[in-house]
Amino acid sequence: MVNAEGLTKVYKSKELEFRALDDVNISFDSGKIVSILGPSGSGKSTLLNCLSGIDKPTSGNVFIDEKNITTLKDDDLTEFRVKNMGFIFQFFNLIDVLNAVENVELPLLVLGKDKKESREKSLKLLDRVGILNKAYNFPSTLSGGEAQRVAIARALISEPKIVWADEPTGSLDSKNSFEIMSLIKELNEKNGQTFVIVTHDIRVSNFSHEIFKMDSGKIVAQELV
């Protein structure tokens, strides 16, 4: 379960103060697809960053399975993220000099896992997301939809409890967006992993079990799908 209380994030300059999050409370159960929906500048990506520990809130607390991650030291937080979280980004964030399977297996190698076992597991996962035939292609030769499938495989390779996805279809056309969200829904149903998706697109949020709507740094509505 993810539970956040009183999340506020303030950015300051010499003369200006911008409140990206304003006393946000949010809670959802594990095993669901959850969308954070809102227009550009509404605070949704800031909320995802604070919930996932990428960024620290100015005030408030985030609990994941009853562990308060906002009080963890940097090294402990990094270890917690590596063991429990996967990340999917709008622009894929694949490493250009590594081919698809090398990108997928990299998190396992960072954790010190066996090279041969990591390669076998990565190939199986690429097969599962429907792109095994591109395993040895480099990112520059992949289409947007193919690159995002590789990114999804990389996010799942360490079997995380939660996958955070920031505009995962933002760089894709409508056909590939539908295919990627269908894949995420299928993976959620088979694995029971939690997916938290930031999006401005209501069509993407409709794949979710629960939607939190944001505007001006606040959650303004919540609905079950």
C-alpha cells in the first residue's frame, strides 16, 4: 500500500515561491493500476517524484508498505528503490551504446547478479513484452513503440513491487499508446504489480483501476474506473 500525508513541495528563488504540491493526501492499495491525471503544470510529475523517492517533499511523509521513505538516508532510500521499484519514462531513457537485451539486463548486473542468468531472464522478458526479435538491436534502430517495450522490460527485470511511469505514452502515436497500455494492463493482471502512471491523456487513465485528478498542485477528484 502507498500512503502519503500532507505532501507539499515548494520551489524558491530569490523573489518567487512556487508551490508545486499543496498539502496532498493520497492513498491506494497494492496490485492496482493507478493514474495521476492532469494538465501540464498541475504537479503530477512532482507528486510521482516525491512518492517514488526521486525527490523529497518540503513537508509531509510517504509510506510504502508502512515504511516511511521520506525519513530514509540517501543510501538506504537508493537501496529501497532498487529492490522495490521500476521506472518507465516518456523518452525511454535507454542507453544508446547498449543493445536492447543489454539495456534490460543492466539493473541485474548492477545488483551483482550472474551474467548468464541475467541474460536468460532478460531474453525471456523481452519475449513476454513481444520484442524478442529486436533483442540485439540498438535503441537508434527501434521505433518508439519498440523502445518503450524495452523500457518496460527493463523496469520489470528486478521484479519490483511498484512501477512508476511518467507519461509512458507521451512520445507515442495513438496506436502504439493503446498497445503499450494494453501491455501494462496485461502485465498487471498476470503479475499483480502496482503501476502508477502520470498522464495528461484521459484515454490512458481509462486503463486504470483508480484515477486521481490534479490541478494547481492539489488532488481535486478521485474516481474508480
